[in-house]
Amino acid sequence: MKKYMRIKGSKWFPTMAVAALLIGAAGCTKNFEDLNTNPGGVTDEEANADYTLIRSFLAQAQRNVIYEATGNYQLANNLASDAYAGYLAIEAQFEGNSNNLTYRIVPVWTDAVWDNHYILNMSPLERVSQSTRSNESLQDIFAFSKLLRVASMHRVSDKLGPIIYTQYNKPNETGGVAYDAQPELFNAYFADLDTAMNIFKELKQEDTPVSTAMSLSDIGYTGDNYTHLLKVTNTLRLRLAMRLSKVDPELARTQGEKALDPANGGLLEDVADNWSVALSGDHPLTTITDSWSDTRMAAELESHLVGYDDPRLPKLFRPATDPVVAGQYKGIRGGIQIDEKSRYDNYSKMQPLSKRMQLMVASEAWFLKAEAALRGWANAGDAKTNYETGIAKSFEMYGVSGELTAYLNDDTKTPAAYVDPKAIEPGENDVPEGSPYLSTVTIKWDEAASNDEKLERIITQKWLAIFPDGDEAWAEQRRTGYPIQFPVVLNYSNGQIDTEIGIRRMKYSQREYNSNSAAVNAAVDLLGGPDNGGTRLWWDVEDKSF
């Protein structure tokens, strides 16, 4: 019998039952083994027939780098990173208004961060990797599996900390599976990206035709797959290198300069290079916005887009229809008192998204290069040029390039004060002019500014450009402190999460405590603090100065 889970106020949706069905034909086992063991290999005969199994596994993995299923996405992203990034907020009083946004972490919500990534990503990618490792004709598929493994699992670690990665499918003497500390994780990520980069480079240099399996399996790109996937590999390496800029600057520089070395294939550069994958149905955010009516624009995004008079605003959101704010673009502040869904239900909705999942855009690469230039990394180019090009690529993506010049030269507009005219207690949700939570950063590049101010410009514009990738936006906000966030009004964490500092991570899955307890408890020791939302990750250092 199918089991269903329900967020109060939303639609019913299948969870683990659906996930299990996706790999059921591949010999899926139950509970602990689903997440931590490989259910079996793909035979050479299966791998070399019509590639049906490989194609299925890789399509599943690509569509779940960020969850395709609406229920999984809502739990793991919309009610977590999308909100913590200041992108989107909920208008319902889920769990009696005592939930992730008010810092009482709901276990069943956070379990989705861990559980389904192992079922939908690690398990199929392990099978593909094992079956193609020694297959000369499928080396591009082997490289692709390594790339996808990093692209998917770094998002899990960015939310939790230590995770199972190098020891996946390798039970120890106690029958458990050990976690990797984050320093070891990053070394493993870079090693997997080396494998992918070297294979794609060699195949491209030797003008080796893309294998039939690759052309059928890559649901992101068509034609010239190796060129595009090399750019993805290098841009992902640069993203992860920058994550270490404060905690291990030497390794960050080494890996960043490897990504920036043009001999390695380059970065995402043009809008045509954007990495997105075809979904099998509607984008989950479209469903959550329109069909479920569970998410709206966040106050921070309103403040920046309205304050900057940003021409991308109507491309991203629809004006509010509530009579009190009709015609305005109005967002909801996170972590506030909500008595009933109708109070905020008619604030600004997202525009419907295409049936593709955005994984990485060219503008992100340009902003990464801008920061790399500030840090003096080789082959990074000029910070100002990279910064302005990042904005230009985002404007091109949304079809507003005609307004680029005026935007780039605006040195007066700043994020706007936020007023919530429908707050239960008048004024309690407002962020007025002069508030320390309201940024004063302008758009135009200022060569005379401090590196801290330059970094704030870069990260703020990157935050706007990579929407709606809440995972990456939240990670970068924790790393840099930008963009400046509005603190929650209600904090139900019982002192575990500081209101001013904000939430730093999610909690480990209860399923792991039930089935892999020794390992997850050792992982908490590696984390260096309690398993709660107030503990910083390794790369999230307290000093945010440049």
C-alpha cells in the first residue's frame, strides 16, 4: 500500500514509495540498504544493448540533482534553502507556524534532504559508474557519472556537513557506512572532477565521436556534449574552490586556477551554455506556486528587485492581487506570525517556469571569475569586466538586454525598505530605512571601493542572477554574509539557532540514526558541534571579511 505524507495546508504527495519504485526494477532493497549500498551491477550485456537502463539511471540522476518531484522539492528546497536564501517564503501556517522558517526544524521535512538523494542519485550513479569504469566505449558515460555525483552530493553536504561519499557501498566492520569529514569530501569532489575533466578533454582532443549512450543519456545538452560538459565540470570546480576561499585559501586557489586554466576547456560563458535538464512534467516550483499555492516572493528579493528598479522583476514574479497591495510586487518576510493562509496568499507569485531544471548558468561563472580576480587568481581576468558581464548574461537570459547600460551605470539606487501592511502586529515585520539589515550597496562598479564592498556587489548580483537556485544562494550567503538577510521575527529553536546569525545547516535524517547510528554519531563529532541548525559547517567561518 502506498504511503503518503502531507504538509498541512498543501496537497497530498507520494514520497519514499515513489522513490523506491524508481529503482525497484533494479533490485532495490529496504531501509538502510536503499541509501548506503549498491543494489547490484549492470551487466555488460545490459550496458551495451540499447542503453535503456543506463539512460534511465542517468535521466533520474540529472532530474534529481535538484529534486524533480514536487513533494521532495518542497521539503528539501522550498521549505529550506529557498527560504533561507531569501528567495521565497510560505504563506501558510504549516505545523501551527512552528516550522523550518521559524527555526523549529521539522524532522520529516529535513529527512528529504538526505534520504532521497541517496536513493535517486547515489544508487543509480554508483551502478552506472561500476558498469562503465572499464568499458572503453563508454568512458564518456563513466565521466558523466562522476560529474553528476559531485553536482548532486555537494548540495547535500552544503546543507548538512559530513556525508557518506567515498565510503558509499563499503560497509565497515560494524556493518555501518562511514561519513567523510568536509575537508576529505572536497578532496574527493576534486578527484572526481579530475576524472571527468581528463576523460572529456582526451575524448575532445582525439575528436572521438560522442557515444550513442551519451547522446541518448544527456538530457541537458544536444550536440558537442564534451565541450559543454567540460565547461560544466570546470565551473563546478570553480564553485567548490570558492567555497573554500576563507577556510583553505591555498587549496581554493589551486583548484580555482585549475578551473580557470583555458587549457582545461573553459567555463560556462554564454547563455547557450547554461546547464538545465528537461523535466518529465511541470517544474516543481510552478506546481507549488500555482496548483498548491504554497510559496510567494520573499521580502529580501522584493527589497532588492524593487529598490534597484530591476527590469528582471516582471520576468520573475507577478504583481500582488491582494486589495491592500494590488499592483505592487510584494513579498513575505520569513519567520513571521501567520494566522491563516489567506493573509498572504495574494502576495506576488512566481512567474511559471519552463519544464527544465536550472542547474548552473553562465552568469554564475562570470561572478565567480569576478571574485577570483579580486583574490588574484591566475587567468581570472578583470573583476569589473567579469562583474558586468555576469549581469549582462543574466539580462540576456531574461530578454532585457536593452536596459543593461542604464542598470550598470546606476550608482544611486539601493535595496528598498520593506513594509508589510498586513502584519498581525502593525510594523513588526517591517525593515525600515537605516536598518542594519538593509543593504546600502549600489549597482555600479566602484574601483575605489574596499574589497568587502566589491564582494558584496558581486555576491548580491550573483544572488539575483542564479535565482531560483536556493541551494547555491544559501551556501554563498553563509560563506560571505551577502546579501544581507532579514532575521526571523519568531525563533522557536529553543536557543539552538541565533536570531542574528541565522540558521547555518539542516539536521541529519532520523533514518540514519535508526539504521546507521554509530556512523552518524561519528559524523556529528566531525561536524564539531551539535546536530542542530546553529552549528556552522567547516567552510562557514565566523569572520566574513574579505
